[in-house]
Amino acid sequence: MRYRIFLLLFIMLFVLTGCAKTAGGSDTLQPQASISAPAAFEYGEIDSILDNAGPLYTYLLYPHTGIPAIDPEITNWASQLYENAINDVTALAVTDAEAEGELNVQYNSYLLGGAYAGIEEIGSYINSGMAHSLDFFKTFNIDIAGGTLLSNDQILDASKTEEILKLISDKLIAIYPDEAGSLDGLDMALFDNIVLTHEGIKILIARGTILPTYLGPQQIGLTYEELGDAYILPDGHAVPPASSEQYPGEASGQNPGGDSATIPPPIDPNRPMVALTFDDGPSAATSRILTLLKENGGRATFCVVGNRVENYADTVSQASAQGCQVIGHSWDHKDLTKLSAESVRVELEGTADIIEAANGIRPTMYRPPYGAVNDSVKAVSQELGFSLINWNVDTLDWKTKNADKIYAAVMKDVSDGSILLCHDLYDTTADAMERVIPELVAQGYQLVTVEELLSFSQESVVPGNVYTAR
């Protein structure tokens, strides 16, 4: 009964439903051994709700637009989603002390000229008391000049409903010819989640809404040419040329830290050293941290999420040029212990591929999301030649989002050989690094990469092994 109540609440709030299992019968948030295209971050600055400690492991990303009438709508949606899920896991823990869950939410944002923006949130939720994972969508379409959210009837002409439904039906029948009978009596009310993109309108359909649940969710694109005069936004659909200048991390068109990189001096093995590591980027905050490292003669390790790298390729390249290390943190931050071995393999290799494309260096290490590891993950890592890097000092920057508390956490627990966990998604972390980095240097610590730190360890680094400190 508790599961049904929670499911109903999510359907009401977020148009969500689900059923996802691997062929082997184990629940997973990503049953297929495939990865999605790199994310698009063309509008807004990234914001997030992270929880690395459990029992609800959370990676929830959403954009901050800077528009007063819109940001509360998006933030409240994200906060309510997280609150519902954490309450659900907490209730489950009353009868199951080991109850846990995972909430994973990604987004894409599309900028159409300077007039409009479309935002799509796509996510999954599962807990240890559920038989199936849940998929959900949420979209926001923005009139930038007006500072308001657009309703669907401001985008599509309601008088053209029959023509629009015919387009949708034809697309679905082309993909699922055996399901033509399921499409009788379509209603636009079934297609609440639409998003503006460069090519046209994307319609996100939760699994089970109109087609059988086992077919999964659907995403149907209707181009502006196909829609014709059914698309009614007054300024048309002007699309800027594809350019990294659209992306918040690359907006200046300049490399972070300057055009030329300065490699820090050689490491003295007789002096104390620590490895700062930054998860979940790259982002706009990464550039600030790179500048601080350069100014203080330090290096760090950036554990990047694969689907973010293409948007910040220059940042990744600059990090390597400064002597920093860039390693993977999975493609989309899903708990690898919940995936099949083949899905883990694809997550790791896909992330390594896109890092290598950005900086010419293929990593041999990665950090597992949430630090979660099991025998299957270790075995795949060994097969692929990857070592696993965790940490022994957690700054809890993802939780406090307070520069003073982050600084205090570092200084309280740092010692020679430490691997420190930070996140370069947050301005508050970059703010803290303005004090942390110079202070560590002043105390005599060398700021090195994880690879450099472990090279001075008495044990050799072995693929498939997990390392938390020197």
C-alpha cells in the first residue's frame, strides 16, 4: 500500500511511471548497456541536490535561470521531488533497517536565439522495497524577455490539435507498427511534457501512458517544418549557430587560467602531499578552481561526469595542460552496483572515450559514484584496466554548501597522503578553495594529483583495486 501511495503521488506531481529490469531479473535504473548523448547545457547555470551519504543516494541537476518568476518554480519542483523520495525511503526504514534508494535526475537546456529556452528533466527513482524503478519527465519552456513560463497552448495552436495528434500517431506507428490499435482516441492531455529544441518540439511520454509499459518511455520529435502554422510562438524558432559560446563554462571563449598553462614544480617525496579531488563537473566553478591551482603552483584531480564533458571540452583540456589529472566519474552518475556488468563496462568506457577526445589522454583511474563498489564493479574495472579512487576526507561540501564549513572540514582532517573529496559544481566550493588552497600550501603541503600521490605509495596501483589514501 505504501508503494502505491508513493507512486500515485509521483504521477500526480511529475507524470511518472515505471517498470525496468535487466534480463537477469535484477532491478536497475539503466537496464540497457548503452549511454545517452552528451547533455546540452545551453541556458542557465547548473544547480543541484546531491546526497552522497544515503540512505537516498541523490544526483539531481536542474538549471538556475536568474529569472525571479521562474527559478522558484524549478527549485520547488526539484526540492519536492527529493523530499518525496527521502520521505519514502525513511518510511521504508521503519521495517527495513537497511532500506536505501537512488534518485538520479539529468537535464538538458536549449537556447533558441535570445527569445526562448526549453528545459527537460529526465530521471529515475528506485528503492530497496520496490519491484520496479520509476521513470519520470518534467519540462519547462521559457519566454526569456517576458520572464515567464510558457504553457503548451502558447506554443501550439489548440485549433490544430487533430493535425498535431496525427503527426504524433504517425511517428509512433512508424516505430511500433504492431501497436496502432493502442493509439485510437489520442488526446493532447496525454502529452503534457513538451520541450522547445533547436529542431522542433520534443514530446516526452512516460512509459505506460499510451503504449504498453514494457515498451518503456518514448520521446517523439516534431520538427518546426512538420508543425507548420500549428507552432505559434510570435518570434518563430530562430536558432543560434551551434557554438561552445552557448555553454556557461565556456562563455568567455577563453581558456580558464589564461592562454598558457604553468606546470607546477616537480614533487619532493620528502615533503607532505595531499590530493584534492573534485567530483561531478566540469562546470563554471571548475575554471575558478583551475585559476587558484595555477596561482598557487598546485595540481588536482577532476572526476568528471561523462555527459558533461563535451560542453566543457576546453576546461578539460586546460586542466590537463596545467598538470591536473582528469578521470571518469561514470557517464551519468548512476550507482554502478545497481547495473549489469555490461552496463558498467559501457559507462566506464564511454566516459574514458570522451575524456580522451577532449584532452588526448585516456584515464586509467575513475571514481565510482557515491563511492559505491561491489565485486562485479571491481571485476569489470580490472578487465578494463581501471583503478578505483575513493577518499579518506569528505569535505561534505555537497551537503553544507558553506565556504567556511568546507574550509573547516579540510583543515580539521587533512594529513599527509590524504585524498580529499570536493565537488566543482558549487560556487561555495570554489569560494572555499580561495582559502583552502593557499593555506595548504602555506602549511607545507604539496597539492598533487591522485596518480602522483599513489606513485609515492609503497604499494603499486592495480586495476580493480580501490584506493582511499596513500
